[in-house]
Amino acid sequence: MSIKLIRIFAVCIFTLLAGVAFAQEVRTDYDHTTDFSKYKTFMWIKEPKTANPLMRDRIVEAVNAQLELKGLRLVSNNADLGISANTATKEQHTLESFYDGFPGWGWHRYWNPVTMVVDTYQVGTLVVDLFDTRAKQVKWWATASDTISEKPEKNVKKLNKAVEKMFNEFPPKSKAESN
């Protein structure tokens, strides 16, 4: 096997492994003193701003669907819960080094040339806050981060999966329910 073919193989393996490392990260938090069973309705108080207006609509639809699955009803005013969502993107990098002495597993790295590969990718983050509209306080918060694909349909799948994970444990169980 030629050195060039080994390099290509190594780049492919590391690219696949790096893709696994970019797993979706979802976190939630909530006010532990809140009785979420009292909330029956919701409305949007701040829709997410996105570069792609279609993605904004998809975020709203995904959140609405999850809340409706939990038994809440979307209303246009006087809701129990107000939803605010924000999005952000940032560029991240990975750096991989491959030693031309690969057949010897890089043991000769001090005298063989090193090939460096920089992988740049976009990470998107969605943050959703649920406010008690009467108290005007955040009662539940969630964030999800994942890599952004060049393919819109792949991003839609990631979005739906992320929002589903966000609301997986919603509404949080009260202390009485968890005992």
C-alpha cells in the first residue's frame, strides 16, 4: 500500500471518528418550586431570529408540536406560559496530524514530515425559555447544540430530534410525583 493511499485512508477514518464526536448536546433546567401541572396554555413572546426564515418556522412548529404532545394548547394571548427562543451559530475547528511514518505508527515523527488537516465546521445552538406569564419569570430552560449541515433536510431532522430531547422530561415531575 502506498503512503498516499494510507494517508487518504487515515484521513477518512479520522473524519468519521470526528463526526461521531460532534454528537448533539441537550441540557435542561427548571425552577424546582414550580408546579407545572397548573400550566394549560402557551403562546410565543419571542420567536427565534434566524438567517433562514424557513428554519424559524420549523423551530416554532417543532416546539409547538412538543408542547401540544404534553397536553398544552397554543393560544394567541393570555397564556399560562410564554415561549422565547434564540439561536446562535459559531465556527469550530478540529486539528488532526498525520505522520508520514504511519506504517510505523508515527514512531519516527521527529524526522518524518507531518501532515496537518484542519476541519472547520459550524455549530448551531437553540435556546428555549418558558416563562410564567403572570409572574414574568423563567420557569424552564433548555439548550441544544449540534453541527450544522449543508443539507437543509438533515438540519430539519437534527432540529426535530433536538427539540424532542429538550422536551423529553417536560413537564418536570413535582417533588410529590417523584417520591
